[in-house]
Amino acid sequence: MSKLINAFHNLRAKNKKAIIPYIMAGDGGIDCLNDRLLLLENMGATAIEIGIPFSDPVADGPTIQQASIRALNKKVTLKQILLELKKVKNLSVPIILMTYLNPVYAYGIDKFVMDIADAGVSGCIIPDLPIEEENIIAQQLEKKQIELIRLVTMTTPLERIKLISQKKSSFLYAVTIKGITGTRSELDETIVDFIEKVKSVTSKPVLAGFGISNTQQIMHLNSFCDGVIIGSKIIELFETNDLKTMESLFMTQ
């Protein structure tokens, strides 16, 4: 059983919801990566999503873009990140890498898969890789028991959601806004219908992500989905060192 599948089994046994925070590797310096991972695990993260800095993050809004720029300005590379992950000790939660396809190509697909496996990565999100093209990496990931986590959006047709849901993975990532990442004061009124549509075609956990910024939104989403993924808000709270507010987000499970 993979670490991700096991994590969701444990949640169901405890009747709890998942919470997956996102951080940008190298934001604040590569040396703080280990400490941030351990902090998020101690706060109650189900898994941790780690972004790979990239100059053209097309799915991301200003907060994550700026975090990526800060990391790139510190000359942080994918190789450095993976070497740093290999040093991480006493971390039990699964790690999910979020990267665009270009850095993977530049690194070399086979070498990328081999090195992220050596670094203990459990899952991989590549938002600009459509399912029609994922054969360039999907089989290599599967051989190393690394999940390819796929996204469905509010504009994804039902038949395509069905097709995506049939792919191997421990959960589906439901994008809950029609646009790029970033905190939102209000969520789309059609989210409930969207999540219910996704859940109607899969027995897998469905996690909501994009735009989630406070405990009220998390509690609302948790009433009809299986957990949340929080990115921009986590980055903002690390930037301001507001760990108290960050911890309150994890108390909604």
C-alpha cells in the first residue's frame, strides 16, 4: 500500500478530513525546507505538496508566482530540492511534488522519475500535462510506485471526469475556481454541484483546491468533499511568520 493510500485509509478510520498544504521549495531559502516540512507535519498535514520553482507557472496566481521568483532568485534548482529532500529525517507524511512539464523535460524524464523516487516522493502533479500526453511519464512513475495526481476543473465535461477518475491515484484534485491559484474572499456558488458531480463518478476521495484561504471556507468544503489543498494562504502565512493563523487552518479536520 502506498503512503498516500495509507494516509487516506487512516483518515477514514478516524473519520477525519484531509488537509494538504502547499509550499514553494526554496522560498525563504533551500535550508528552511526541512524545518517547514516538519512543522506542517506536526500541525496535522495529511500530505505536503512541494512546488518546484518555474519562471512561467501558468496555473498559479501572484502569490505563488512571487514565491517561485524568490526561489529562482536564490538560484534554487530542482536538483538542489531533491538533494535536500533526501536529507529530511523523521518525516512520515507523504510528499507530493507539483511541477510543470518544462522542468521535467529539462531535467530528463527518466532521471527525474529515478531521482524523485530516491528522494522519497509519493506523488507528482503536473498541471500542464493532459491525460492524452501523460504516457511520456506515467508508466515510469507507476514502476516507481509514485502516483500521478490528476486535476479536474469546474469546466471539465462529465465524460472526461469519468475518464480521469479511472486512472490510478489515491485521490482526485478538484479545482474549485475558474482561474489561477490565489486566495479568494468568496468561493463560487456552484462548487457544491461541481464536487457532487465529481463524487458521482468516483469512489476515490475528492479534495478541493485553489482559492481556499480561511477556516470558514475549509469547514464549508469539508461538509461535502473529503478534504482541502491550501497553497497561496500557506505561502502568505510563512512570509509573514503567522504560524498561529496557519495552525488554526489545521484545526478544521
